[in-house]
Amino acid sequence: MCLGIPGKLTEFFDLQGTAMAKVDFGGVFQDVCVSAVPEAKLGQYVIVHAGFALNTLSDTEAEETIKLLNELEAFNRDREADGSGQ
């Protein structure tokens, strides 16, 4: 299974002819290739998998996805804490 994570575009730059961007994943910044999403604009969310932005998201879509990922993380943390996650 592949998982694409939403992140917010904060800066565009060129790396040896490749369109790149700095993407904010909740305070963790990563350089990401944005060649597949030439329509993306600063401040927009993109879905990123393996260092590549695959498509853009609305703020609503991104926030809902982030909320669900946070809930899943909390659920797994609770299961591990009570010993049922092993």
C-alpha cells in the first residue's frame, strides 16, 4: 500500500532544471519534486509520495486528511500503550 501525505508548498526553486519546492508537513520541511503539478501555487497543499508531489488538494481536503492521519496515529499510540497493539 502506498500513502500520499498532504503538505503545504512554502517555496519554489529549481534544482538542476527540475522544478522543486519546500513543503511543510506540520513543521517538518522537505524538498519535493513538483514537476507533475505545474499548476501548484505557494500556500497550496499537495499530496506527496516518495518525494514527488502527485496532485494538488483544496485546503478542506488536506485538513480532513491530516485530521484522519492524526486520529489514526492517536489510535495506534493508545493501542500500544494498553498492550493491545502487539
